[in-house]
Amino acid sequence: MSRTMKNNGFSLIEVMVAMVISGVALMGTLAAVEISARHVQQGGLTSKAIELAQARLEAKRSVRWRSLLEDDLDHDGTRETLMADDGQGADITAGDGIYTARYERDGVTVVWMIETERPGPLGSAALVMIRAVASYAGLNGHKREVQVATIRANPNFVGQR
């Protein structure tokens, strides 16, 4: 009698090779998902920085001239920040005509400045440049910045520039 073996299934070696190939493919896919998730998170942080910088700029454009150096950051009617030209904190040089303030929110540091066209009190300036800089930690810990700026005219200015 002769015996014939039927080969209806996979051998153990074939199954193990298929598992190794599937594992390598899965690890590559997971690495790609991790990289894309980091880039999505970075994009969200960039959007947040742009939003915060533009919000500071628009807040400064919308207030009365005499209130330009005051900030109500949480909109409760109480002033939290008074911008200063004193060389302290975010302000680098005292008396240079650049009034500066800063705050941090959601991992983004926002510094906003009001720069008069020439050093002196804000009330005597014809024009000011309003600038907001939002900085945050980018991929690999590198510092990233977003800057926005505009110019605003003093509606009460009388005189020559």
C-alpha cells in the first residue's frame, strides 16, 4: 500500500515568514502614523500662535487711543496688563518709544509692542506700529515665531510729522 499525503494547509515555516513580513509592514505603518500625528500637532500649534498674535493686533486696533497701552486679556472689564517703556520684562530698552507686554497661553508666548514713530509720549505720536510676535517650541525643540504688524494713526494728532 502506498500512502499519499495531501498538502491542504500551510506549513509552520510559511506561517512564520508571513507573520514576519506582516510585522515589518505594520511597524512601518505605525512609524508613518506617528510622524504625521506630530506634524498635525505642530500645525495646530502654529495655528494657535497665529490666532493669538492676530487677536492681540486686532485688540489694539479696536481700542480707543487713550487705552492703547492697557489690556483686558480675559474681557472681564479689569485691566490685567499695562504696557510700559521701562526696560523691564519684555521691554528691552527704557525710553526708546517701544511699549511692550507679554503673556503665555497654551504653550505659546505672545509679546506685543507699540512703537511710536519717534521716542516720546504716546499722546504726541502721529503714528504707531503695532506688532505681535508669538513664539513656541517647534519640532525637535527649535523655537518658531509668527509675527504680525500693522500701523495705526492717532486720531487726535495735530501738527506736523
